[in-house]
Amino acid sequence: MQWLNEPPKWSHSGNQIVIKTAPKTDFWHITHYGFIRDSGHFYFDAIATDFTVSVKFRGQYKDLYDQAGLMIRADEKHWIKTGIEYVDGSQHLSAVVTHEYSDWSMTPLVNPPETFQLRVERVGDAIHIASWSEAAGYQLFRMTYLPSLIPLQVGVMCASPEGDGYEVVFEDYCIETSV
């Protein structure tokens, strides 16, 4: 795995990746705010086939827009980030899809689990994003598009757009590829 924007403090041992985010980091592209941010932390593998990636994670979210989860990236103008985003004092299930302009969807988590679990699948040019619940297993909450003819960067991401940083722990990160 390799870094885009390596954080100031991190470790990777066994099935655990622990990251302390740097302040004022984010991924965003133009929409509504008018700015471009490509400074969030992204630890990734390059994948050129269909795949399924999953991870469990927990964070000490405290500041507006603290975020953690998975990222799928073709380049700086075409990417998806999904996971938890801390908004108005609570955790939200979030997905940002960027094709030159970012869009953002989020749903508040009334009773967020201590550890959150995500799965993202690439099937051709379709990206399926699902979250885990004890009651129902994985449930699809977003399907979107990313070009299928290019290798993608796939991995864990986190950022602290407004705050001074926080710690996030990723566990059981797993990528399965199709041949």
C-alpha cells in the first residue's frame, strides 16, 4: 500500500491501521463551496479489475466534518469517498461522488455502532456501496459510476477539515479481486 498525503502519525500492524489526522485536511471538489481540497489522508492499493473491499473502523470524531472510511479514486477529479462524517454533533453515513464536481449524500445515524463496517464493490463501471447492520447484514445505500477501463486506487481515507485532528482505527481491511 502507499500514501496520498501521509499523515503526521500512523501505524500499520497485523489487521490494524491507526491514523492521527492532520488538521485542515479534506477531499472536496468545487460544488457549493467553490474550492478544491485534495489534502486528506488516503492509504491505498492500485486495482485494475473488479473487486470487493471492506473495512471496520472507529474514530474519536469531535470536530465538524471529521471523516473516515473507504476511498476509490481514478484521479484528482474522479473519486468516491464513503464512511462516517461528523456533522452537527453526530455521526452520519456519508458518500461523496466526484466527477469534476463533488456531490454529497448523508444520513444521520441515530444509534451509531462503536465500530462501523463498510463494503464497496466494483463491477465493471458500477460501484456498489453498502454498510453493515447486525439486524440485516450488508445493505446497499448507494450505487454510482466510475470508469471501468482504468486502474483505480482503493483504500482507507480520513480527514479533519475543520478540526485539529483526531485518531481513527481501521481493522480487517480486505480486498478481493476478480480475475
